[in-house]
Amino acid sequence: MFGLRYGAAISIRAISFETRLRPTEYPSRLSRSFSIHAPANGNFRRSTLKQLIIGGSRSGKSRLAEQHALACGLPVTYIATATAGDEEMATRILEHQSRRPAEWALVEEPLRLADALQHHAAQECCLLVDCLTLWLSNLVCGGESARLDEERNRFLKVLPELPGHIILVASEVGMGIVPMGELSRRFSAEAGWLNQSVASICDEVTLTVAGLPYPLKR
């Protein structure tokens, strides 16, 4: 489905998600959304785009984000927030690494996400952050409430102003039972508030369930 609007700028939007897509079909049938601005001198420039891809554990959100990054046609910098705190997490990190193209740049930043985004964001570049929820977990488990508030607020402040194509991955953790432990309840609440704030800023929000993408905001 294509829509064209004529005026000072030409906006092109192609939405091709179908609820029956298989994960292997993502590369050739991804939704692509961008704007092309044509100034008087004929030089074209791509506008900014911010996408949030959210879903439960093993829902396919990371794989979908990676396919979005491949489809955008820009140089990609992958910002990893995970730390290998145990054997299971180390295995998951290796799994993600094996899927990424060798030409993608890698930045590992478990805490100072706003600084990493500001440093690496550029008009003709795609940043993929995987994931916001692990970054939040690192801050919550650090036990410093002031540090958590500072880093979260800085991230939400810089996000709307970032140039280029930004893809953010986050987990939806609030659809199950309420956790019993105080720390777990706090983390669940913080994650829910963060996801709401990020979704309000992003141009597009997609929910992934069982490997299938469901557009929530376009």
C-alpha cells in the first residue's frame, strides 16, 4: 500500500506487513517507511525515523529489528546493552552476534546509553539498540536510584533530537502476573513507564508475537 503526498516534500510510505508472514520472509517483505525531501538544488536527503519494536521473550523482536536495519540501506551501528553475567546470557549474546553482518559496527554500552546515542547518531546512519530492557535492568540492579533517574531522563531527552534511523528493541514484561518481590515489581513498573515514554516519541511501534509483527503505531 503506497501513499504519495506532493508539496515541499514527497513522502513515501510502504506498509507490507501481513499477520501471516513467516520469519524467513522478513527480508523481502519488510515494511519500509521513510521520507524523501527534494530541495530546490536537487540534492535529496533522508529524514529521521525512530522505530520501537517490542515483544515478549523469544517473540522475534530482535530478529525483526535486525531485518529492519538491513532493509534501510544505511550503515548500521549495533548498540548492545547486555552483559554476560552468566553462562545462559553469554550463549544468548553469541547467538545474536552470529546473526549480525560482519560490516556492522558494534558498541557495547550497558549504562550510558544517552551518551552512546549522541556520539554515534548521524543523518546517514542506522543505530540499532538491543535492548532497552536490559539497559534498564542494569540500572535498576545497580541499586543507585539517582543514577537510574539521571540516565533514563537523559535518554528520553536526547531521543527526540537524534538524527538518522533509530531502531529500539524492548521487552514487554507487564502482561503476566504481578511479581512477588519488591525489586521485581519495581523493575516491571519502570519497564512499563519507559516503554510508554519511548512509544510516545517513536514514529513507529511494532509488537511482535510468535514471530509475527503487529503494527501499533504508524
